[in-house]
Amino acid sequence: MTVVTKTSGSKNKYQKVERDQAISDQFLSADLEEMERLQEESKKMKYRAAVVWRNVILFIFLHIGAFWGVYHMFTEAKWATVAWTFGLWVFSGVGITAGAHRLWAHRSYKATLPARIILMICQTMAFQNDIIEWARDHRCHHKWTDTDADPHNTRRGFFFAHMGWLLMKKHPQVKENGGKLDLSDLFEDPVCTFQRKYYLPLVALICFLLPTAIPVFLWGESAAVAYTTAAVFRYCWTLHATWCVNSFAHYIGYKPYDRTITSVESVWTTLVAVGEGGHNFHHTFPQDYRASEYSIQYNWTRMLIDTFAALGWVYDRKIVADEVIQRQIEKHGGLKSHEH
């Protein structure tokens, strides 16, 4: 289903195209037979979920700090700090949506080095694991949706799909099957490997230090207010915005493209996750760089990608033809509410 651009030149270039297509085939459509096998295997498996208490404690403190940040935003923060916090939410959000998700996980378009560096910086600010790990988990989600090989399997409940999966040890099927995926395309990208090598120092600088320091030095904000708003609250909010795609966008919404899957169209998720709420569309057409049919005023991620394309930084954007989408709607769409 992915459009593969014919390349001229050496045999190695053709082999790379074939390799890239093989990698894309891993996650562009769910492996239904494998999913059935995994579900049967899970029924026989003696598995007991184990809580990662370190993560539980860290998230408790994070949310306490985020609530403190909300208090500061309404009582002490300067307007410039509020605007800065909002801007960093969008900035870090597109690092996930345009970068980790649509570019690196799905390869739905190609980007030059400047665009990849910018998106890596944005994705680092979001602090949701490095690009390679994020993309691996997302490829698992698409290939084995709603099985125990899906990191945020919705069959384990709304809270688990939203954030509980990060508070528990990974299911053995996630580890086993995730290890089978070919991630060579990611490890061959120097932007990804650089970020992975220096991930924690980069996070400390880009996610926490700079968002705090800039308000302090440029417009005289107090360090405590800047830290709790632009760093802690913004980080926590961005996490929940991303998690809404795993939870709300699999439970509450519409299914115009494929009524047989759990993913839905969630307008609210589109707003908070800067364009990612067209999830029924996305799971039906995961190779489409737009990830939905929402217009650009809702799909800010598409607007950014198109802007980069106008600058010559993005190319080979993949789109599913309108007639294919319409045929899919007529044959398989229909449910207006989610039935989990």
C-alpha cells in the first residue's frame, strides 16, 4: 500500500528500497493470524502483572508538580510565561506526532537532515523515551493491536491503555515480539542514534533546563514559577495528550472507516494531541502522512509537515487516494459510537 519511489542508480539503492518496504510491511497492517495466535497463547499463559513502583512514585511527584504549575499559571505567572508554556506544548507535541510517529515509526514521509534535527529536538523535549524505543513500541501497537504484544493493549482497560502500561512491567509478549521487529532503518539514522546515545543529558537540557531558564533570563520570571509551568506542567500535559491517543481514541468516538477495529475518530484528542485524533482513519490507512482527513486548522502536525515540504525539507509524502478512502467507507465504515 505504501508508495515506493523508483530510484535510479546502483543495485544497493534498489535493495534499500526493498528493505524499506519490508520494514514498512511490519506495521502497515495488522497481522490478523498472528494476533489470533497471540490471543490463544495469552489464555494459556500464567501471567501476573507486576507494578514498577519507581514509576508510580515518579508519576505521583510529577502530577503534584504539575498541579502546582497550574496554580502558578493562574496566580503568579506572567503572560509571557503562559504563552511560552503553550508554545512549548505545541513544540514538544509535534516532536511526537510529526517526528516519532509519522516520520520515524510509520515512514509516511521523508525528511532532510535539518528537519530531522528539529523534530529530534522537539521529541526530546516531550521526554517519552528516545525515538528508536518510541517507534518500536508503536510498530508493535499497529502490528499486534489489542493483544498482549501491544504495549498499551486496550483489552486490559482504559487506565492501562492511557498510562497504566508505563506503571507495570512489559508483558512477555511485548518483549518477545518487539525483539523480532527490524529497526535497522532507525539505527541507520545518525539523528536517532545520536539522541539515543546522549538521551538523558539532552532531556535534562531541552525538556527541563532551557524551558525554565529562558523565562527567568528574558523576562524576569521567578525560577520556581518557570520550572513548574513551562517544564513540569507542560511536560505532564504533553504526556496526557499523547496518552489520549492510546485511550480515548480507542474508546469514545466514531468509526467511519472501519467498524471492526477499536480505534475511533476523537475530535477532542485531535485538539490536545495537535492532530492525532483521527485514529480510525490512521489504523485503517497508517501509511498516510496526514493521519486523518481533518482540515489543517485541526491537524497542526500536517500543517508543519506541509510547511517543511514547502521549504524543501520534506518530500515523498504518502497519501491514500480519495477513491480508495471512499470505497473503504462504503464497504467497512458505519458505526457512530464505539462498542468495545
